[in-house]
Amino acid sequence: MKNLINLIDKKLDEYMPICYPEDIFKAMKYTLSLPGKRLRPVMCIETARVLGCDINKVLPSACALEMLHVQSLIHDDLPCMDNDDFRRGKPSNHKVFGEANAVLAGDALLTFAPQLIIEKSKDLSSEQIIKILHEYTKFAGAYGLIAGQVVDIESEGGKLIKSAEETLDFIHLNKTAVLFRLAVRIGAICADADEKTFKKFDTFATKFGLAFQIYDDIMDEISSFEELGKSIGKDKVSGKLTYVSLYGLENSKCKFKELINECYGIIEQYNSKIFKTILDKLYRRISGDEEQ
Ligand code: GRG
């Protein structure tokens, strides 16, 4: 896993040389190069690998996914959104580069990512590239990430069109699960997976994404700035709709474990050390190491 993360970091740097005007590239590279977990590119590459695809084919798309994820983090931290001063243990993008450059750095990452897929995916067919770009634009936009963020903001202001339970699931599925789904779907496209396999990985990523957001909600309650690298306890103060606020801490832990156990079941047949490591790590943290 460490080797894979090092490879992703190397490629992220290599794919984005600094050009004029340097300020925008510096802002883009700042949050991108901070030590994130790289979960989305890792899951994209591992999906492709277990399905028999050479990982070099998928590297540009995997790095593009991290760029999209980082864009969402930069914009999420802005004062007009979640207003967070820290990200990945360091001052947020707008704290270092100013609001205008942080907005532009996010916009630039969002557009750099598909450019990278088109320019660097030399070993994929045109049909595969079109499929990947279709997935990217659908999941990043108003049918995905943006939809999740809009409903999240609205719910914070008390505006609920659907029930609290339905609203929360909508937010989790669109704000968080969507990028894990995008990751495995792109990996499966690169590997030319059949429909049944594609759906299996999609179900895995949907369940994993929900579990991951529940994990994030729980950590906001029980963790520390040192562990997470961002401000904690903010959800509670802002009266945000979260799994913990709606169902309580213990029920949230149970739901999280149930989903992760389902993930183990789906992925078991692929014998993937990397998927197992990711699931184990999250499960152990929530169980306080006493289970497994
Ligand atoms: C796509 C134009 C466009 C806008 C995006 C701002 C926004 C709309 C969406 C916010 C999405 C968001 C920040 C969701 C939170 C998901 C989440 C749990 C992030 C933390 O992921 P980790 O823990 O972070 O994998 P690292 O830093 O390790 O990569």
C-alpha cells in the first residue's frame, strides 16, 4: 500500500508541471501534495489490478480522481461553505493563497483532471476514455458531488424537503460514496469488466462510501485535531445533520460495522491485500482494536 501511495504521489507531481502563472499551480499543488490517504486513487488502481489490468493504464485516471477529490476539499473549506481553517494538518488553501485563488485552484483542478485523462491515457481505447469522462462529468456534477453538497448546506439551515433519514442518505451517497463509486467504476472500465463485475464493485463502493462517511461523522465526535488534521466537533456546533446526530454514537458504530462486514463479503473472492487493509484499518479504529 505504501509503495502504491508513493507511486501516486510521484505521478501527481509529474503530471502537473508548474507553468506561468505560477501562483495558480502553487495553490493547486499545495493541497494536492499534503499527506492525504489517497484512498480514491488506491481503490481505482486496485480495482483495475484485481480485474487483470496493467496499473499503468489506470494511473492517469487515478490521479485525476485525487485532483477532483482535492478540488472538493478546497471548496468545502471555503468560508462560504464549511469554513474550515485546516486541512490535512495544515492551513486550508484559502488561508494560504486567499479566497479568490482557492476558488480558482479548485476550478483549475476540476478541469485539469479530465485534461489529464485525455492526454495521458495512452494505453486506453477512445471508447474507454469516453466512458471514463462520462462517468467523471456525471459523478462530479449536479447529479453527484454538487447535489450532495447543496443538500448538505440546505439541511444545515434546517431546510428538509424529504425526511431527515432520506436526506442524510442522499447527502452521504452523493457527497462521499459518489467518489468511491467513481473510483471503482473507472478501474472496472480500464479492465474491461463485464456488467456483473462492474455492478459488484459499484455495490461495494456504495456500501464502503456510506461506511466511510459514518466513520467520518463518528471521528468528528471522538477523535482529535492531531489524528484528523482538521478541526473537530464542528458538526455538532453547527447543528449539522450527521449519522451521529440522527442515530446516536452507538447505533452509528453498529451501522458502520454492518456495512464494512458487507464490504468484506463482496470483495473476499478477489483476495486483495489492499482492500482488506483499508477495511481492517477503519474497522479497528471504530472498534478500538478490541474486535477483528
Ligand atoms: C465538484 C464543482 C464541484 C464541487 C464540489 C465542495 C463540494 C462540491 C463537495 C464537498 C465534498 C466533500 C468535501 C465531502 C466530504 C467527504 C470526505 C469524508 C472527505 C474526507 O476524505 P478523506 O478522509 O480525506 O479521504 P484525505 O485528506 O485523506 O484525502
